Amino acid sequence: MRYTKEEVISALEEIRMIPVFYNPDIEVSKAIVEAAYKAGAKIIEFTNRGENAYEVFVELVKLSKGMPGLILGIGTLMDGPTTQKFIDAGADFIVSPVLIEEMAEVCNKNGVPWMPGCLTLTELVKAQKLGADIIKLFPGSVVGPNYLKAILPVVPSLKLMITGGVEPNEESLSSWFNAGAVCVGMGSQMIDKEMVKNQQWDLLKERIQTCLRVLDHIK
């Protein structure tokens, strides 16, 4: 871990967008990170979705040391021991698709931001009480922006990261942020499989830059 919990949360609130991806190839993964970083995405989430995810992540951590200001997190974690393993490897933040209390304990002990995936208001409030400063609302496509408009007046202290159902265009982004989202995570909607397959890194960089410009416009 190279950043404090406060620094990570502050960066998330400022940049407001996290590219999310997994690729089993180390060099391809490095190229994706480099393209995103050059585009201005200083927060990136790699996901634990393959047998060699840990090995790839370790190499990305090494790469990130030469990228000032880059905050690198790991997603799709589901238990405490794996969470500790990735924190020890250098993860700056932890993301999960579900709410698991033992992960909260590990992250709180290490001072690392934890963003559990929640959907119901009960889950969201429980995650907040367990120490999650920013909570992943997942899948966003199931509930839509109107869900935020309904729950945030009830618990206005919630800070939500929307994943699933977010598109890299002004209409989609405006709808979520106007509803009260703090940030969004975008996977295949941002990092297109064909783009990666054809190694169109300049195109990926351009897509991310365009998204960041849209976010600046709707601030």
C-alpha cells in the first residue's frame, strides 16, 4: 500500500471514474494500465477473475511504481485471507461484489479502503457501519439512478460507487451523478474486448480521455 485510506477516498471523489478490467496476459494488462494512466485515469481496478490474477497483479504493482499518482486496486475478492494476500502485494483498495464482514476486518486492520458490493438499503447501511467509506452499488443496471434518488434522502451520508449499467457517455454519466453517485466503475463498457484483442491502445486512451472530459463537463 502506497497511499493512505484518506488519499484514496479523496482521489475517488475527485476523479470519479475507475476503469475495471481483467486480462490473463501480463503484457496486455500492462498496456491497458499504461493507456489508462496516460489518458488521466489515475485510479484503476484489476479484478481477481482468473487463476493467474495474483501473478498479473504483482507485475502491475511493479509497473505502477513508475507511474506517479497511480492508485491500483483489486476487485472481485470474496474472503479475508485473499484480501490480506492482495494487500500484502500492494493493493491500494479492495473491491468486492458482495458484503463479507471478515473482509471489513482485514481492510480496517490494514487501513485500506474497502468497497463492498451492496444493493439493498439494509446492506448499504451495514457496510457503512462496518467501515466502508465508499460502497459499491452493484449491479447498477438492476436499480437505475432513480434508486439513488429514493434512498439518499433517507441516508444522505452514503457515498456510492456505481458499477454495472454505466455507459461512457454524457447521458448515462449525468443520470447517475445527478442522482447522487460519488463515482462509477466501468469494465467492458470502457475497455472493449475487440479493442484489447486488436491492441488499439491509442483508441482506448482516447475513449478514456473522452469520458474524463464528460465528467469534467457535468461537475
